[in-house]
Amino acid sequence: MISKLKIGLFGFGCVGQGLYDVLSKSSGIKADIVKICVKDRSKSRKLPMELFTFDKNDILNNSEINLVVELIDDADEAFNIVKTAMTSGKSVVTANKKMVANHLAELVELQNKHNVSLLYEASSCGSIPIIRTLEEYYDNELLNSVSGIFNGSSNYILSKNFNEHLDYDTALKQAQDLGFAESNPLLDVGGFDAKFKLTIISAHAYGLFIHPDEILNLGIQNLSTADIEYARKSGRKIKLVNVVRKLNDDEITIHTMPTFVAPHQYLYFVENEFNGVIVEAAFSDKQFYLGKGAGGHPTGSAVLSDISAVTYDYKYAYHKASQDKKLRYSKNVLLELYVRFSNEQELNLIEFENISEKGNGFVIGTVILENLLKKAAKIQNSKLFIANTGKNISELTLQEAVAEKAETK
């Protein structure tokens, strides 16, 4: 047990201020913020200026500080801060999902080598305690899949599109004004933020440390009223859905993309800035978790939970990673996709195995995940809008897909 936490805080934006608010109102944690490191010297602060510093070493070299809380936007600088803090024997709490996802294997080694805690519940799904739930409750459970809506900004936009008939640009501007989306929103609407979270969650669900560059993410930035009306006419909504799924005893697959969701599915009713996570397990069956995924106070509450855990020396044990049975990540799976296009040249980026429907400006067909991933950068930069139809055919192997394609020729 740590009798008293002395916190060095990096960043005092939306989440940093949210943490300060929830920490100041919590009577159960013995913790004080000693110093806050910020970047903007011209910005006015609601706290006394003597609490702030512009030099990271005022925190990293302060022997009084035994916990670093990292809440900045710059993932590269965040990694430097976190690595230095852990190396010097300070435990760390962070909300930086990009930094954690890009460096998770190395961060785990640092935790073990220097006997410190690295906690990052706030990095994934806001106020939903999904990481610790996977670590502790499902530590020996056989998971079939973990899926859901992991980005509150994109979900807010999609909710406004469908429920209030707002166009994409208007809904995005509202999300930015509310602090749910950044001034440059591609991290959110392009599916990158959600993919980073999925990367982290897959490590705790299946014990695989997969680099984000190996995972397909498609976003909603090219969403049009035609796509919304297509979904509405079929009685469905479009949600940005993340999936890590067990294919068999040896393999899992993983991806982030817009998906058509029907009214009988939990995610259909997850609206605005809320996140929803579905855990399907062999023994405990299906569990659904709902909570706010954006905003200073919801995310600040997750940071507060990690700070509390540090007081009793809690560490992630990465139970699934330490098990003898090692799973592999397979990209050789089929997905059925809706693809809306404005010219045939861009449509050629998609290598269809079979086409089941072709309408006015859209195609529905099956595609091998690996082929999509190879052209992911070009697809992201195109005007194509791509959505998973939601048809569960991802268990098909590449060999079956090739055989099926050959039969149709």
C-alpha cells in the first residue's frame, strides 16, 4: 500500500481538468497534485500559476512525486515522458490510447523491469471499465469475441445523422463545439482512435500484442445522405464498430469499420457520445457494457479509478499473454461489404471475391480482409464509403473464399 500519492500531471485540457474536478470531490483517495506541466504559456488557468510548470523535468526529476499522470495529445512525447518516469521508478497512469497501442509490448517490459505500475483504463471506452474487467473477470474465460462502439465522437455524429437528419458537416461541428471531436477530426472519424483502443483491448482479451498498423480501420468521413437512406430503408443504422473475434482454437481476427446494425442488436441503441462493449464468452455467454465514451468527467473518472488502484500497488498481469496456448492473428477471412463509389477507378481499389448486388452508385460483395489491409492507405484517401453489412461470414478461410470464387467463374 502507498500511504500518500504525490501526483505530477501532464496536460490540463478537457480530461486533465475533468480529473482535477473528480479528484477534488473524492474523499476516499489520499492523493495530491504537486505540479501540472502544460505547453501553452499564454493560456489563462483556473488554478494558481505556481501549480503549473512548462518544464517536464520539474516533474520527472522531482523525487517527491511518486505517480505521473499523462494526459497530453502528443503520442510521441507522451511515450518519452512515460518511459522516463517508469525507468526512474515512478508509476504511471495514462489516457493516451495511441501511445499505449504503439508501444504496448515495450511498456509491459518496462513495468516488469522496474517494478512499477502502468495503468490505462481511461485509454479505452471512457467510463466503461473494460480493461480491468477483461483482466480480472475474464482472466481464464474462453472469449468468443469482444466488439462494440469505442469512439464517442463518431457515434455522436452518426446519432445526429440518423435521429435528427443532420448532415455530416453540421453534426461534426456540433461534436467539435462540445469537445467530443478535435479540430482535426480524422483521428476520430477515420477510425484510428477506435482502432488504437481495439488494439489495447485485444491484448487483454486474447494476449496478442498486435501493432495498430497491422489492423484495418475504415471510417465515416465519406458518409453521405445516400448511405444513411440506404440503411434507413433496410431498418438499420450505421455505427463505427470494432471487432476482435476468435475464429477457431488457433486464430483470431480483428478490424474497425462502419457496420450496418439492426434493431435486435445492442449497438443499435447506443447513441450520442456513449460507447457500448459486447463480450461474448464460452461460459458466461454475452455481457453488454454501456457508458459515456467522451467528455472530461467520464474519462477523468476512469483516470481516478486507476489512481486509486495505484494506492494498493495494482498492476495488469496480462493473464492471457502468459498462458501456454498462443493464438495467431489471421487476415485470411471474408467480409461482406457495402461500397458506395463515385467513379469506377476508385472502386477498382476493392478486390471483390463475389458481388451479390450492384445498385445506383453502390456495390455489395465479399472481400478478403488481407486484401483490404494492403490498400488501406489508398482507401482512406479515396472518396469511397465502406461498411460491413453485418453478415457474419468472417469464419470463412481464405482457401474457402478462393474455392467459392472459382466456382462462380
